[in-house]
Amino acid sequence: MNDASSLGVHRLWKDTFVSELRPGRRGPIRCIDVAGGTGDIALRILDHARERYADREITVDVVDINAQMLKEGFRRFKKTMYHNTPQISFHEANAQELPADKFTDNSYDLYTIAFGIRNCTSIPAVLKEAYRVLKPGGTFACLEFSKVDNPLLSLAYDQYSFTMIPLLGTILTGDRASYQYLVESIRKFPPQAEFANMIRDAGFTTGKDVDGSAWENMWGGIACVHTGVKVA
């Protein structure tokens, strides 16, 4: 679905998302990637830490509510150097209520969620859990489709979204309804300022308090990166 909605550009957005987080820069850290069953973000985190900082000790716990997605991610990792290493693990769980015995308080340095939070029924519950499991000083990072800030681009994007994406779903998978839901879920997701406020309401200090920017738009806001830091 991400391929259809972004024409494949989501891969570049994910590359930028991870590279700007610079995992491994400060030595081995413990990461949790939520709604990341396919392993896209986890693999980028591990590769970045290894290639840029020679860090082979960073770990990523991949969490997803969808067992099939986790199976796909596990299958993909079997082809990599990280298979059967302690650096990667896969867990079936709900982002809104992570099992406290497995995902303990103050236990992760980095929490990532890419193109997944808009599908959760309670965004505040996800943010609350993210805050709980992060260590003081830990970073919350979210990559998600968002609101386009240019009127002309917004018009073109709307036309593409409501006509081409459902059509592609019908042609490629025979499933128009799922792709129609994708478009509608993007439109219902809170705009940048509102989502930034939700992150702050969960207890995080956002980028706005640090460097003047609460979020980073990609391609005019088609996608957006939000970050927050758990107060130490």
C-alpha cells in the first residue's frame, strides 16, 4: 500500500528518517520499532549503525499486531547477516497496550513507528505506551503520511489519491476497499500542528522546544517526521 500511495518514494523517506536519527552515533542502544513487522526500519537502523559507526551491538525489537507481517519480516531477515543474532527480535503485540512484562518501563533508547500510527484506534494510547517504555532522555520518532502545505500540490495529490490509488488497488490486488481505506486514513490523520501537540500532551519535549521545528515535512507534507524526547 505504501508503494501505491507514494509511488515507491516511501523507501527514500525511510532512508532519510533513519539516517537523521543517526542510530549508533552514541554507541550501542536499545531500539523498539512498532508497526514494523516487515523489518524495513529495523534493517535500516542496524545497517546505519554498522556502516556509519561500526556498531554491531545495537538491538531492535520489532513489534507488530499483524502476525503475517512479522512472518514476512522474519523471512526477510533470514537473508541478512543479522539472522540468528541478538540484534533483532520479533514480537506480536498491540502498540496501544504493550505487555508490561515484556516491554518494561524505561527500557528503550529509541522508539520508531513508520506509517503505522494512523491505523491505530487510539493515537494517545500509542503515545502513552511509547513514553512509558522509553528511558528518560529517549527519543520517540514517527514517520507518517500527513497534510500537504502547498495548495496546488495538495489539489494534485488529492486527485491522485482518490482516483489512482483505489484504481491501482483494483488492478494490482483486486482489493479496492483496502486502498480506499488507505486514502481515507491519511485524510483523517491529525495535521502536523495537532499531532505535535498530542506528542507534547503525552509528556514529550518536541523538536519545537529544541531547535525551532516541531516536525519535518517531506515532499511538501505528503509525509512528515515528528520527534519527541522523554524528559530526563
